[in-house]
Amino acid sequence: MVCVTIYAKVTWTKDKCPVGKEALNILADKILQPPALSRIVEWRRHLHAYPEVSGQEYETRRYLLDELAKMGIPARTFECHAGIMATVEGCAPGGVIALRADMDALPLEEKNAVGYRSQRQGIMHACGHDGHMAILLGVASALQQSRDKWAGTVKLLFQPSEEDAPRGGAPKMIKDGVLENPKVDAIFGLHVWPELPCGDIGIIRGPQMASSDRFSLRLIGASAHAANPHQGIDAIMMAGDVLNAFSRIIHRRVDPREAVTISVGTIRGGERYNVVAGEVLLEGTVRTLSEAIRKQIPAIIRQVTEGICAGYGGSFELDYQHGYPVLNNTDDEACLVVLTAGRLLGSERVRTDIKPALGAEDFAFYTDSVPGAFFLLGCGADGGKLRPLHSGNFDFDERALFIGARIMEDTVLAALSRVQQRKGATAKESR
């Protein structure tokens, strides 16, 4: 039995990967749909119709397990969550590559009048995770059918609770050993992205998406009659100063060349119109593309708040929760995605000039542990109305499913071949 290798050595040049003159320039509407991917739309629409929120993805798991079993792919489940690790083995031992898709939906009411509309009131796949799972099933089918042509192991990770910030589902999967035994050499993931047209992808080296931390800040004053404010400590006044100070943190305490935001999403306080508020609760999020800056922010928030509260004679309680880290694409893995996508779509449709997103992804926990890359899969209708993520009318061009599956399949095979080539080179050097 002969295993085919397809790896080509690639390097970064002027911030782009050279895709070569042999690029196929296949446009989105001409993507080939091999038999292995023939059911990908069917899978996506079924998953879309029966969404489940974070921590409750067990019916979704049963469906995925049934489809994997039909393909003859063994899968492992876990006691404490709904995740799945399926494994496809090639024709011989080799590298180990992981691919990940998230499973959970959002607590939103769907507004789309489509045949595959959510059948569950108040729950919707409004972030495209139905598409991510369908893509990974398509890749699984293709790899299973071609396993006599490549060496190595591919781990297919169907992960729950990506939307469950600040905890996420990735740490649970990692804790259960999905990156070990055998140890993963690299991991790849994607996210459908309606801001990019179908047929384009976006990927950059280094920070691709921001960290996301969450905080709860309780400002404690003392109530008094509004006619005698001097007899109390006004927590609402403290809150106003704290909000202004948060803005100044960005402008004067952090290098202006760094991307960082402190956003307060809720303010709750006061009991009656004629009573000085004795307590105010602020809840918000901190986003940044720098782990170094991320580590500084809690101390700065505490220091600034302490000074303001002391000036009023009040106090505070800060609960700061570290959530998802910065998602960093490693150079070699990002380059493989650029190469394979360029060959499929044409280099002009591989966007390496996009700006990092301040949205967060718990895929970052994986790339904190092993090399990896995460790319944005264009799914918007060219010239059509934007259907944004996390909205009740989110939907996407389903041709993106085939593009995503083809890129993921080609990337995993290239990554496996690269590992095999590197191990061969190391063995020669040790002789």
C-alpha cells in the first residue's frame, strides 16, 4: 500500500505565502463537490433545525455519532460534557493533526422564513456552528474514503460550549486529553464570516482574534434622602467617574498602538428616585490582542477604582474573570492554510491583509497548547444584505460549506505530509 504525500515547502514573503503559478483559480460558484461531500448541506440544515445551547448539546452529539458510525469512523465521548473526539487513521503511522468544530447554538429566536428554520423556540444557530459541524463531517467522510493514500492520524474534535464565555468548552476537551495520546502536532479550525464574500477566506499570522475577559464591579456607598445627599455616599456618582476613568485607561495608561477595549454592558443601581443610591453594579468585558496588556488591565482597573471610591468615602468589590486568551496563528500553520486555499480559490481570494477581530474564540486555548491556525471562511452574498452573526436573521451562502471542507481536507493532508517530511529530515541528521 503506497501513501501519497502532497506537501510543498512554503515560506513567508512580504507577509504573504507564495501559492505558485499553478493556482487553480476556482471561483466559489465553480467549486467541485466530490461524492464525499454530497450530504454536507443536508447535515447543516438538520443541525440548524435542531439547535441546542451550551452545555445541552447531547441530541446534537447523538446525531453526529450516528453519522460518524455510518462512515465507519470510531468516536470517543466524555462523561462531563457533550464533546466528541473521532479518529481517522491513514495507511501508516505518521503525524497527528486535529480539526475542530464547535457545536452549541445561541438563545435567540430565529427570524428567517426558511424550510430548515429552527424548530426550537428561542434557540438558533446564529453563529454558524451548524455549518462548522457539517464541514467537519464532510472532511471526515473524505478522509475516511482516501485513508489508503495518506499516512498519519486525524483527530476530529466536535466541541461543546464555545459560546459559554468566559469558561468555554475547549478547556474541558483539553483536560480530557484530546491533544494527547497520541500528541497532536498541529490543529486547524475555521469560522464562517459573513463580512467576507463567499469564495474568499481571511487569515493572518499572529493575533487573529482578541482575548475576552469579564468583570463585575460593585461600587458600595451609603443611602440617604436625596434632600440630604451629604449624609450618604452616592454610588451613582462614583459609577460616572469610574466610567470616565475606564476611557482614560485606554488613552493614557496603555500604549496607543495596542488594541484594547474596556466596555461596560450593564449598570444596575438605585432603589428610588429620591434616594441616594447606596450601591451600583457594573458588568463589562475587556478585549485586547496582547497577552502582556491583558495581564496589566485588572491591576489598572483596581487601582483606578480604589482611588475614586476613596475620594467619595466608598468602597468596591471587583470580580475579574479571565476568559478566552488571544487567538494566535502560528506562522507555519497559517502558511499551510494560505497555500492550500490559494491553490483552490486563487491567491487573490486569500485575504492576508485583514485586521484582527476583537471578537473572541475559545479555539485560542488549543493554540495556546499546540501550533495551529484558524481562518475566517467567507459566506456572505456578494453585494447582498449583510446577515450578521449573533442576529435572528443570520444565514449564509451554503456554497461556503464545500469551500471550507475542501480547504480543511487539503490543509490537513499537507500538514501530515509536512510532519512526515520533517521527521524524515530529523532521522537523516541523527545518522
